[in-house]
Amino acid sequence: MKKSLLIIFTAILFSCHSPNKTSILGAELEFKPGENNSIESVSPKHSDYMLVFEDNGETGYLYVLAIDHAENPIVDAMHVYNVDSISDKTINSHYRIVWTQDGTKGALFINDYCHALVDFTEQGAYNRNGFPPAEKNGWVKKGHDWDESKLSLFKL
């Protein structure tokens, strides 16, 4: 019985897509920027791909994880914001990690605005401010300069 409920819950979680069925909701959470919070999501199709957004009270970063990299699964990190620079930090923001249907691309949306996205197939990571420069760690092939064309892959 528990296994059946888990399968049903998982199916419901990953079937929460937009009416045009081009994006899959991986996770969502509401909190105020600067509240020491995080949101994480494993790709609905590839268990080796994971995105984690963390607000440590001062900054917000999106971490790109490739679980099959046993030594250090964090293969990239992208700056999203400095809490001090946010004008409306006293109100809740809506954080979502969204995936493409094939589960190879993920994006972080805050209040329906995409701040960062990752393409696991091309090993590229893109964020609005291009900071920090992409690590030369063998995984990252493209990034962090924003690529507006990638945004069309995600429909909320």
C-alpha cells in the first residue's frame, strides 16, 4: 500500500505541468529572500541531475549537481542575488525549479522570472548576471553568460 501511494504521489508531483505540457514542475516554495532557505529538485527523468537553490541569508545561489560525480557532485554554482540588493525582500517570493519534458534542462524561476537555467546535455549553465565565471572543472562546457534562446524551452 505504501509503495502504491508513493508511486501515485510521484506521478502527481511530476505531472504538474503547464497546459501546453512543455515544462514539469520539480519543486516550489514561498519564502522571503534572506530567510536561510533552500529548494531542491531531482530531474523527473534522470536521477543523476539535480538543482538546488540556496539562500544563506546574504546571497542566493543555484547549485548544479551531477550525482554520478562521486567525488564532488556539485559541478557548478551560479549567483542569483545578493539579499541587500532586493527591494521587496520583506514579502514572500515564489521559488520554482522547472524541468523540460525530457528532464535534461532545468531552470530556477522566482516570481515567474527565470534567473538561471542549466542544460545537462551540453553541460551549460546560464544566469542573468554571468557571475561567477564558470569553473574550469571538466564538466562545464558552456556558461555562465545568459542565453535568451534557452528560455523558450520553459513554459510555465
